[in-house]
Amino acid sequence: MNNLDEDLKRLLADGKVPYDVDREEGIFRQMAGLFRGKLWWMAVLVTVESIVFSVLIVLAVVEFLQADDTKWQIFYATGILLLAILLLLVKLWGWMQMNRNAIQREIKRLELRMLDLFEGNHESRPGS
């Protein structure tokens, strides 16, 4: 395992494959990436839920401001808080998915770099 660690360090420190900042994806590309792959339907569902929760929050705020009775103000304030928490959870799912996709891309890049390193070592060995 120690040789693997050394190979990884050498691979990452190697100047042959520099880190390309241009390959970094922006936030909008990452968001669009949620709609590709096996969980595209979940991303659509989460987007619809986000819109519904946002509209319900706005409606609850309007009703809260128009309510004269304290009981109804408490009811709408509680609804606003619960909807905001639900919206936060939905957004958190999206951010976690984008993070997962970014990590998977980086692992794939590392695998490709390791493959290049090991293929290069195999060809340079005498008798191979």
C-alpha cells in the first residue's frame, strides 16, 4: 500500500498532467448536471417542490400580514417556518448531489491519471 501512496504523490506532483482550472464547472453547469443521469426524475421532483414551497411561503407571509387574530398569525408564522425548513432540506439535497457529482468527476480524473502512470511504468520496465 505504501507504493500506491508514493505513486499517487508522484502522479499528482508530476508536471505532465497539470491541474486545469478551465475544466472546473460553474454553478449553473453543476445544477444542469443534476438533470442528467439516473436521478434526473428526482431533480425534477425537487425543482417542482422548491417552486411549490416558495409560492406557499409567499402566500403564508401575505396571509400573516393580513391576519388580525393572534391565533392565525401564530398559525401562519408556524407554516412559514415549516415551509422554510422543507425548502432548506430540498436545497440541501441538491447541493449534496452536486457535491457528489463533483467528487465522482475528480475520482475519475485521478483514476485516469493513475492508469497513465501505471501504463507508463509498465512500458519502461526491462523484459516487459
